[in-house]
Amino acid sequence: MKRLDQNNSDNSYQDDTIDMKDLFSLLWKGRNLIILITSLFALGSIYYAWSLNDYYKSSTSLSIVQAASGPSISGLGGLASIAGINISPVGLKGPMYINTIRSRSFLKHLLSVDENVLPSLVAAESYDKESKKLKFNSDVYDAANKKWLSTKPTHIQIFGTYMGAVNVDFHEVRQTMDVSVEHISPIFAYEFLDLIIREADSLLRQRDMQRSSEALEYLTSELSKISLLNIKSSINQLILTQLHTQMMARVSSNYVVNVMDPPFIPISTSKPSRSLIRLMGITLGLV
């Protein structure tokens, strides 16, 4: 019985050896076809890789501005909430800053501030490194006359493109965030990122200023109607809080964020990885 098992094992080993020899023999006979197909795939991947536009990424690091010490508001949270008054410190507005950047209304605001943003996001075809200017799809946008040749896209339609170009990472423990913009033009990537930082901070400043002004108007009118001294004292503290908010919004150059590492014009590409594309093409052709 043992001899039979040993003979079967030997025969299996010999069959495997014969099969490997046959395989290598078959591959050797078809080496010309293998080289031809692999070469075609390699050339195709090289052509495809070089036909892709280079993308550049500009990035910045921001820190959340910590709230400066203001008037004591201990015990007034309930009264303020009833009146619809916001007394939250500036240092807690990091998530709101991020949500502003990621909102459709903010994109609409950016399009109204700079008319070059929309065509640069959706109609840019290539980037001329010598002239450092974008070339646009002539069937979609007339750059010379700044005129759309087809229906002008809305901020709703291009929101996906916007989110694909802009990336925000928030580090809650350190109260910092990294914001980046990726585009075929390194200059536009830098300028658009700088615009986003400035306008997001400005919008939150204006919003808080408006709410604070409305709160002051309401509190001042209510103060004259109340005779109880303890309630008057509480309202006066709320008024001081809103005056502090207005002061910080007016005197601070950076309201919500401080720029630790400013945006820059990138000199190296972020994608595509042409070497990886060529390697994948050669591997696919070989298989």
C-alpha cells in the first residue's frame, strides 16, 4: 500500500514537472506575440499618461482663533437663549467655518465675488506653462469676451466639481485645519484657496456683526421697559457681551482663523502618477 502511494506521488511530481516544461515551452514559442501585445499596451499607457492634464495642489494650515476674555456671562445662558442671542465664544466656530466652506450658498457667494471662478472650474481645458494662462473649451466659453456659448452652469450644478477640487481636514484636538485646492492651473489653485479663506472668515464676521446689532437693538428697547433692578442688571451684562462681540469683529484682522502656513503657488504636480499608469499598462499587456 505504501509503495502504491509512493508511486502515485512520484507520478504526480513528474506530471507537474512535465506541465511546467510544456508551459514554458508554449510561452517561449509565443514570445513574439507576448512582446508585441505588451509593447502595444505599454505604448498605449504612455500615450494615455501624457495626454492627461497635470494637476497642482495649493494648501494652507489654519488655527482656530481662541476667544478673548470678555464680560462675565455666568448664569445668563438661559436668558440669552430665550431672547435668541448667541453668546458662544469665537474659539468654538471652527466646525461652522468648515461647514461654510462646504456649503452651496458659500459657492454661490464665491461665484458672485469673482467671475473667473466659474469658467476656471468647469470650462478650463488645459494650462499653458509659458503664458501661465488657462485655455478654455471654445465650444463652451468665450474667454476673450467672457461669454458663455452654452447655458451658464449654476452653483447647484457645479457643486460636485467644487467639492472635488476643495478639501478640508479638521483636527479637533489641536483646533487646526488643513485646506487645499487642486486644479490644472497652479496660479488658480493658489488664488482660489486664498479667496476661500478670506471670504469664509468675512462671511462669519458679517453674520455675527448683524446678529449682534439686532441683539443690541432688542436689548436696548427692552431695557427701557423693565423696572426690576436684577433683570436690568442681567440685560446690561448681555449688552456688554454683544458690544464685546462687535469690538472683536471690528478690530481683529482674522476673526475665526489664523493662517499658520499661507497658501502658495505649487511648482510640482500632485497627479497624475504617470509612472504608475505605465506600470499598470505593461502589467495588463503582459497578462
